Amino acid sequence: MPLQAYQQQALTLEAAAWVRFETPPDSAQQPVLVLSVQDSSGTHLWAGQVLREQMLVSTAWSYVNTRVIHVPVRVGSTVRAYIWNPSPGVSLLLDGLTLKVAENTASKG
């Protein structure tokens, strides 16, 4: 999502989704719900939440989310929300991935 409407402002970013593992991960490599902000010079923010930390039962549908507050935005920035799955043997289902971008009112002078 391009962030042109929010240039030079601090933002709160939130990603959320419903997930369910078909094949649960082992403890070494865990899938992560990620928020990232990048522009042409590279990635300026990468924040993630390990999915299993928010799931009571890994094989049941669970609501997971992650939030980053006071993210500075540069001209030409783009925000992304996605699942990073470092383990090829782990299978999961994803539904209703949402991304919310809000101006950080506490940062206004």
C-alpha cells in the first residue's frame, strides 16, 4: 500500500488475519505475521509477530495481529503486510488479512 497521503507523518500500522496450521511448525522455524515499510533505498521497518504465540490451538482458526506505533514515513514509502514462512514443511491457511494505517495523533505538535 503506497503511503503518499501520509508523507512526513508518524503512523500506527496494524495487520491482522485469521490463520490455521494444516501442518504445525516445529519450534525452530516459526511463521510470522509481518509489517514492513520500504522505499527505493531499502527496508526501513520490519516488525513481526510469531503466529503460534497468539494461537491457543495451532490447528484451529485463530485471530492474530501485530501493531507498530510511531512509524516515520519517508517520501515514496510503501507498507506491506504478509506471512513470512521460513519452513517449507509448514502449511497454513490464511483468511481476512487486513492492514490498517492511521495517523499517530500523539505525534502532532
